[in-house]
Amino acid sequence: MDHTDDKYYVPHGSHWPIVGSVAMFAMLGGLASYLNGGEFGGMMSLLGLAILITMMAGWFGNVIAESMAGYYNPQVDKSFRMGMMWFIFSEVMFFAAFFGALFYARQLAIPWLGGEGTKFMTNLTLWPGFEAMWPSNGPAHAGGEYESMAAAGLPAINTAILLTSSVTITIAHHALKDGNRLLLNLGVLLTVILGFTFISLQAAEYMHAYSELNLKLSTGIYGSTFFVLTGFHGMHVTVGAIFLTVIWFRVLSGHFTPQNHFAFEAASWYWHFVDVVWLCLYFFVYWL
Amino acid sequence: MGSEYEATADQHHADDHGHNGAPSGIKRWLFSTNHKDIGTMYLVFSLLMFFIGGMMIMIVRAELFQPGLQFVDPAFFNQMTTMHALVMVFGAVMPAFVGLANWMIPLMVGAPDMALPRMNNWSFWLLPVGFSFLLGTLFMPGGAPAAGWTMYPPLVMQTGDAFPYMVFAVHILGASSIMGAINIIVTIMNMRAPQMTLLKMPLFVWTWFITAFLLLAAMPVFAGAVTMLLFDQFFGAHFFNAAGGGDPVMFQHIFWFFGHPEVYIMILPAFGIVSEIIPTFARKPLFGYNSMVFATASIAFLSFIVWAHHMFTVGMPLAGELFFMFSTMLIAVPTGIKVCNWIATMWRGSMTFETPMLFSLAFVFLFTIGGFSGLMLAITPVDFQYHDTYFVVAHFHYVLVPGSVFAIMAAVYYWLPKWTGHMVDEKLGKIHFWLSAIFVNITFFPQHFLGLAGMPRRIPDYSTQFADFNMMSSIGAFGFGLSQLLFVYIVYQAVKGGEKADRQVWDNPIGLEWTVPSPAPHHTFETAPEVR
Amino acid sequence: MTGSSGFRLVGKITTLLTLMIIAPTAFADMVFNLRRGITDTSQAVYELHMLILWVCVVIAIFVFGTMIVSIILHRRSRGAEPASFSHSPKAELIWTIIPVIILVWMAIPAAKTLVVMEDFRDSEMTIKITGYQWKWHYAYLGTEVDFFSTLARSSNIARQVNSGIDPFSVENYLLEVDNPLVVPVDTKIRLLVTANDVIHSWWVPSFAIKKDAVPGFINEMWFKANETGTYRGQCAELCGRGHGFMPIVVDVMSKDDYTAWIDARTAGQNVAMVESTSDAGPEILAAAEELSGEELYNISCSACHQANGQGLPPTFPSLVDSALVNGPVAKHIDVVVNGRPGTAMIGFSSLLSDAELAAILSYERNAWGLNSGDTVQPSDIAAAR
Ligand code: HEA
Ligand code: HEA
Ligand code: CUA
Ligand SMILES: [Cu+2]
């Protein structure tokens, strides 16, 4: 195989990207139509999602096959690593937008509505009696009376779970590098289990919020930031956990070698990223 | 499982050899993993969008030709303005630069292709999806988005059925840009020929490298902003509603945190192009290479801390206004370094004035004029007078049309022989240049006066005192638009045939792209070239 | 388009083209520059503007001058041999330092002016301005005077698509309102701006003040007019379909006139303020008299509810499908006359006369296939006021 070292592997045409585009068209077009009250939007959106999943399976399948066939030289491997790294960076910036909204609301919007700084008249003429504090659902008490989410309890447990999972994935990584199959296997499995536990607890927390605390997405700016931040984080945990599940199966099939295991590392970076986001969340959303 | 994979892999392996030319048929384009083909698709797409966005604004200019409403309803007028900007920014200028990057970066750094070829294909093929959403909104109940390309709430909440399509179009186009940016970063970091050290990279590569980071940091924030709009609209969130403790102005902060870097995304690659072309035709090395790189990086950094200069009138605290005024003014320094370096490159050179050089020279002149008006806008107390008037419109069209668009045209004229193997018709090229350069000024220069005299932007009808300059501007716009038909003809002609170009094309240009034959073969640099 | 205005158009284009080519300076009646304005602030802003402008012009002369010299002298066709230098730390330092110095030198007066503009202390009276789609509401705090200010009828009729009225025949086309804001001269007036629906922006160039009217927040600005007179501006933030049609007019009066005005206004506050069309030319007056319910609807209501009555749901409800429009007349009248507080649907009692409202309502109830057969009388409206 002349691909291995001297030559950078450039794949020939692939139909997966265009399938991906069709999937995006159906999925988001359908969702938009659904949001507008269209009749078939929901169906179309699900169909798109199905195509998207097929596309990912097919595309990654290709990549895995090529990797197993030894087409990738270290330079290709490096491209993948860098690609993943910068992708995660873009994800960080996505979360930054929502954290930005949280900080802005807490540090500026709410105090202004409460008449601080130069916005004395805002409070006096438009929202008399509103006092700035956090959490807040705004001067109109959007969403009605509510209780905020405590930092102790479920969220604290979830923090512990995610932190532990970060440890287990790291153990697995070391095991992989040392060629310790059993530990690798166990480490990944544990991480996956912890990940799904986290998601279930998060779901329980949401249920608690909706049914007992009257804390909803529509509970003013507090509810909005709370659910959007934790919700997007939860979605990322789900994706990460599925990613790790796939990795676990690949571990079982013996895909990774101590030298060559980019996909494993990508998954673990992703997991660490999700973990760090959670720490920020825990600190800024629940605690402070 | 393993054996299955091997089977498919073997197929791949099998057809991995045996062709040096391009695959044929529609699959060549749909399934392409070739940076040149993908680059071509980007460029063709961009040209198409330039025409669509241009046609939209022709409707606007026709309505503004004289006072009174003659042709369109004000609501439709606003849709045209909004769509014009979205199409031009996300459909014409950005894809054109990505197309140029695709074509040229692997050639310039001596790489066999982009680092992630399949993803490259997807980056492109997401664009048609995004734009089918965006252009499709024109036919929906309530019409296309009409709240300006800045999509400020609460106004944008009055969008009809187009609303979710607009949001998802932004998501898709954002995903496309992010993937494109990742590809470019990885290609530059990982695929350079061994002796191509960072400080030997051509400036076009450098400016794109930095631009890619801007994209990576800015696009996700935009996606976040429109996601919040979506949540406010459909799921009862209160991000931008004061009654619920939010703030409409918060959207503006998030938007412009993206939006300002975005405008530099549209100019940095242009700086790179001009920095390639001027040395070639001045027959003299680029002056101050290191300071050019450094200035680009400073501009990129500063672009993240100046965003609120678009929001001087929203009622920010004094300290904020002062900070954003000072930081914005600072950008004039690195930009000035670049302008001076270009001129120093020309100084005591041996200049000739082929079409790419003419466009580059016009770029330096007219971009600088746009930069000056930008600096005027940065002065907060005076911006109170300029803000949301045609003075702003004049400013940003000077940096975008004779800025970005001229640079793209210069690049096309410069590299077209390399792409097609045919020289461009110089005479027609020069005619195209002069028509464009004259009409662009007739279009946009009077807009400065309109703004100063007090004409707000985004209005379909105006007071009679503004009539003369508007008529002038419209005449210029029609002239400029029609001149672009010539451009299409010239490109078509060069694709079809014409005088054969040699490897070098121009008189001793610098760079690896000139070491491969013209037209550049389908695959180049499968083994890394030597770099001097 | 009438024949004569077509002629004028052709003539205009020809003159313009000729002028553009031969003598750009010949546009005697055109405004090229920012106005000085009539407040201390606006003068300061004007000075700043001229300062930066000249700085830019001077730099441009240097930069472009060098470039042009180079283009002329250092061309191959003149036999220029290329030099080979590619950097010069000294030169690069020069064009880094000089701009920095210039910028600092410009930043200082700019910052000073800004600080003054943001100083709201010692104001003598306060007016609260609220932006609506698409009108302004002014409330003189501490008095009982408050009113809406909308585009003057003359302009409003002429600006309809293909109205057939030549804008040049309308005085202050699009820059005239029914009820101008009235203020005293030589008085520091604080303005509190906010909005009811979407963001607007209150701008009067002669005062050099512009602030966004953000729903849910109050922004402040101030001015002190040094001269009496009438000053015009426009909404400066895209606010939807009628953004181009919400002008601002401020009458600066002597202090005595102002006092007289505010007293009269306080006394007559409850009198309906039906706009006068006296400022319009005869052409428009005639047109206004003949307006049918449909035309009035198109002028006043179609901005939101659309000409076909379908509205733009969810923001602007359809009238065709409205239970209200299809139901008893009294409730329908009430909504239109008194509005729905807290929504974009404001009461039209102060904006339209009884006869006009009656015509509109009659039209609504019988248009778009509704055919209720109802006819609303002006007296019904008067009763509902
Ligand atoms: C390619 C795009 C591009 C570029 C490069 C720029 C460049 C600059 N822009 Fe512009 N801008 C836009 C695109 C761009 N802009 C757009 C699209 C909008 C409007 C968006 C909307 O509202 O829809 C806008 C609006 C805009 C505003 C908001 C105006 C308003 O709405 O009120 C401001 C205010 O500060 C501003 C400032 C600047 C400055 C200071 C620069 C500087 O980078 C310019 C620096 C360059 C020079 C100064 C010239 C060269 C320098 C020298 C020769 C050295 C010596 C010079 C001096 C010391 C003076 N821009
Ligand atoms: C890269 C970006 C870009 C580009 C290239 C352009 C190109 C042009 N722009 Fe655009 N413009 C924006 C970005 C851009 N603009 C933005 C961001 C806004 C702000 C929007 C907002 O307020 O939200 C704006 C707004 C804007 C306005 C203000 C509208 C308003 O406030 O209501 C105007 C008015 O004159 C204008 C004019 C033009 C013209 C005449 C061109 C010309 O250069 C276009 C020339 C091209 C063609 C004409 C197409 C090709 C030719 C043909 C198809 C042949 C047929 C031609 C004829 C029949 C004449 N633009
Ligand atoms: Cu109100 Cu624009
Ligand atoms: Cu900016």
C-alpha cells in the first residue's frame, strides 16, 4: 500500500455529503414548517433526521473502513485531530453566546430594569416597584410565581457524575495506550453508563422544575437562560454519550491500537468539553 | 464487522488509481472531493448570488430613483433590502472568498488537496440548502424577512412564515462556514510543503488563515443569537423582552459580536489578494511582509472588541461609548500600515497596469475612502448624526463593493488563466474595469451627501430635497449592474478558449501556483514540491 | 405618471448627467454637508465632523498623492527599473506612530463633546416620547398635555403607491406632521424615549441628538435650542413597513408663546385633535375630500391589517376572520376608537374624524366578502368617543 506514509490520502468522490445536505433540507425545512403549523412538517423533519443518521453511519463507516485498511498516514490522523479540536472550539463559542446572554441579563438588563445606573427613569416610569435581583422573571413576572433550582441535590449529584465520568474516560485512555484491553473496555462502558445516568437525572430535574417549581422556559429571563443553557448542554451530553457508545462497540471489535485511535480521542475530548461546560454551568447557573 | 469494512475500503483502493483527469458527469460535481472542482462550484454559486442580490437592490434603486412610491409596497421594499444584504454577504462575498481559498490555498502551500476533502464537499453543498430556504421565503405568506439583515427584535418577530426558515438558513450557512474554516485552518497548519514555513506563506494564505479563526469564533455566536430569537418566538422564552427581564438591545450586542468580525471576514482575504497582485505588477517584493502579517492579526484581534460601535445610539452608558469609540479608532492604525505597505510596494517599482492590477489599485484608493468614512463613524458624538443614514450605507459599500467585490474580481482576472489555461481578453477586461470603477463612484459617492443632509437608510420614499442625489445614485447603480454582464461574458470567453496561457501567466510572479501548468491539472502536488 | 412630470423627469436626468460630467460644483441648491444646527451641542458636533473630515482629506492627499506619483513615475512604460527593497523599519515606524498621534489628538475633543452630551443634569423640563408603529407620542411630564404626532395627511395621501400626486407639489413631503412637538427656546429640555412595540429612533439633525426608543427601557437625551423655528427629523431605526413615514417636527417657540400654547393645550386637552389639511395644496385637498372608506382604510389601517384584511398573523390579526368585525357593531367601534391598551392597536379617536372613522368601519364590515350590510354613522362614533 503506497498510501501509508508518503502520500496524503485524498478520497475519491463520496455521496454522503450530498445525502447530508438532503437530510438537512428535510430536517430543518420540516421543522420550520412544523413550527409554522404545517401538516407534514413533523414527519418530514423526522425523515430528515433518519437520513442524517444514515448519512453519519455511512460516512463514518467509510472513514472507519479506510482507517482499518491503513490508508491514513500520520498526517491524515493529524488533520482529523486538528479538525476535531477546532470544531470543539466553535462549540465553545456557541455556548459563549448563551453564557453572554446570561451575564448580560444578570449584570446589566435586570439591574437597569430595577433602576440602576443611568436607567433610573426606566424603573420609575415603566416598571415601578420592580426590584433587581437574581433569579428574576422580569418586571411582568413572566410565567408566574416560581422557585429557582437549588444547587444542592440533583445538580450536585450530576456534577459528581460528570466529573467521575471524566476520570473514567481518562483511565480508559491510559489503558488503551498501555494495551490493557479489559480496563479500556470497562472504562468506556462506565463512562457511557455515567453519561446516560446524567441525562436521566437531568430529565428528572426538568420534570421536577416543570411540575413542582413552576420553573419553565417561559419563566422570564431566568427560565429562558436556565433551560437553554442546560438544555443545549444536555443535548451535547446525549450526542457525546452516543458517540462513546459507538466507540465502545469499536473497542469491542478491537479497532483501536495504542498508536492509532483518533476516534477514541475525539470522543474523549468531546466528553471533556461537555464536562467543562457543565462546570461553568454549575457555577454560573446553579450556584451563583 | 471488520471484513465488511475492508470490502468497501478495497473498492476505494481500487479506483484510487488510474485517473489523473477529472471524473465526468454530474457525479463529478455532486460527489466531488477535489479542491479545484469545489472551488469552481463556490465561485459559480457566488456569481449567481451576486446577480440575485444585485437584482434585488436594483428594485430598491428603481423605487428610490425619484420621490414617491412608484413600483413596490414599502413592506416589499424592506424585504428586498434585507434579502439583498443577506444574499450579498452570505451568498456572494463569503462563498467567493471560500472558493478562492479552495482553489488557491492548496496550490499556494504545495498541498495535494484540502485536508478534509469530503467535508469540503459538504461545506459547499450546504449553501444551496441554506439559500433555498432563504430565497424560498420570498414566496411564503408574509413574504421574506424584512427586518434588515441585522434582524433586530422585536421587529423581526413580526416576520411571517419566513421566520423559522430564516433562522435555520442562518444555522445551515453557519455550519457551512464553520466547516469551511476548519478545513482551511487544518490545511494550512498540516498540509504545507515541508519547507513552507509559516513566514514563507503567501499573504493570501495568511489572511485566510486569520479569517478562518474569525469565522470559527464569530459564526457560532450568530447561530446562538438566532437560536434565541427562535426560542423567543416559538417557545415562550424572554431573552429579548423587557417584561420578562430580557432586553432587545442584548440581541444587538450578540449580533454585533458576530457582525463586526463578519465585516472583517469580508475584507481580510481581499487584503491578501491585493498583497499578491501588487508585487507581481510592480515587479518588486511585497513591502513589509512581517508587518503585514502582524497588522492582519491585530485587526482580527481588535475586531472582537469594537462591536458596539454599531450601537452608539442604543443608550449605552458613557463608559461603554468611550471604550468602543477608542478601540474602534485603533483599527485605523494596522489598516493604515497595510495601505502604506502597498504603496511602498509600488514605490520605485516597474509597474504595468493589467486588469488585475487596475482592480487592485482601485481597491487601495476606494477601500481607503471607505476606511476614512469608517473612522468618521467611529467618533461617537458625530455618529449620532451619521448613524442609520445613507452616510453609513456609503461607508460600507465603499469597503464592500470597490473593496471586497473589486478584490474578488481582481483575483478572478489574476488567476483565471491558471484555472482555464486561457488568457483573459485584456481589452474587454479594461473596459469592464473602467465602467465598474466609474459607476461604483457615481452610485455610492452621492450617498455620503445624502446621509449628511439627513436621509435615513432603509426608507422606500424620501423627502424631495434628496431627489437629485438619489437619482444620480440609481443611475450609477444601473450602470454598475449592467457593466457586470460584461464580466460574465469575459469569464465565459476565457473558459471557452482564447490565447493559451503558459505556466507563469504573468511576468515572473512569485508563488508555487505558478510552477504548475495552466490550466492546473486536476491533481497537483501529490508529492510535496520544493520551496525556495 | 402625468405627461408633464414625465417631461420634467427626462429633463432632469439630462441636466443631471450633464452636470455630473461637466461641473459637479454647479449644484447650488443641494445640501452636501452636515448642518450646523441650532444647539451648542450640534455646533460642537459639526466642528468635530469638520475636524475629522479635514484630517481625512489631508491624510488622503498624502497617501493618494504618493500613490499617484508612484503610478505616474514608476511604470515600466517610462522605463522604470524595479528596486528590490522590501522593508524599512524606520518607514514602518513612521506610519505607525503618526496615525496614533493623530487619533489621540482627535479622540480628546470627541470624548469631551460626548461627556457633555451625556450630562442630563439641570434640565428645566421633561418630555416623554414613545414610539409606535408608526407615530410618535409626546407627553409633557408634569402637565396634562400629551398627544400623538403622525405623518401629515397631505404627505400620507401623496405617498400611496401610484397616488398620482407629484411629491414635489407637497410642501415638506414626508417631513410634516399633524401635531408637532412644541418646546420653548433657550431651555434645557430632557427627553425620555421609549417605544411601545418595536425599536424606533428619535432624531432631529438640527439638535444633533438621536437615541433609540427601545420598548421596555427609557433612554435619555437632552437639547437646548438657541433659536426659534421649525426643525424636522425622521425615525432612524427600521421599524417595519411605515418606517419611512414617521417624521418628527419640533416647533421651537419663544418662552411666552410656549406658555400660551401649553395653557391652551391643557384647557383643550379633551377636544379631538383632527388634523388639519390646510397646509396641503388644492390638488391634495380635493383628493382628501373624495376619499372613500376603502381609501381611508388603505391609508390608516392597511399598514397592519393589509389591504386584503388578512393582516399578518400572529402579530396583526386578520379582520376578515375576526369575530369582532363579524359581530355586533358597538364592540367593533369601541376597539377602533379606543384601541386595545398594550397592543399596537391604538385608539384612532384622536387621529381620524367621526366621518372618516364611520366610513372606514362601514367599509370594513362590507369588504372582503363580509357583506354585513351595516352602515356606521358618524354619530355612532361620536357616541363611542
Ligand atoms: C468590509 C467591510 C467593512 C470594513 C473593512 C469596515 C471598516 C471599518 N468600519 Fe465599518 N461597517 C461595515 C463594513 C465594514 N467596515 C458595514 C457592513 C457596516 C454597517 C452594518 C449595518 O448597520 O448594516 C459598517 C458600519 C460601521 C459603523 C457603524 C455606523 C453606524 O451604524 O452608525 C462604524 C462605526 O464606528 C464603522 C467603523 C469602521 C471603521 C473604523 C473601520 C476601519 O476598519 C477602517 C480603517 C481604515 C482606514 C482608516 C483607512 C486607511 C488608513 C490609513 C490610510 C491610515 C491613516 C488614517 C488615519 C489615522 C485616519 N463601520
Ligand atoms: C457584500 C455586500 C454587498 C454588496 C456587494 C452590495 C452591492 C450593492 N448594494 Fe448593498 N447592502 C449591503 C451589502 C452589499 N451591497 C448591506 C449589508 C446592506 C444593508 C442592508 C440593511 O439595511 O439591512 C445594503 C444595503 C444597500 C442599500 C440601502 C438600502 C436601504 O437602506 O434601504 C443600497 C441602496 O442603494 C444598496 C445598493 C447596492 C448596490 C447598487 C450594489 C451593487 O454593487 C450591486 C451590483 C450588482 C448587480 C446589479 C447584479 C449584477 C447585474 C445584473 C443582474 C444585470 C442586470 C442589471 C440591471 C437590470 C441594472 N445596498
Ligand atoms: Cu419608527 Cu422607524
Ligand atoms: Cu463594525
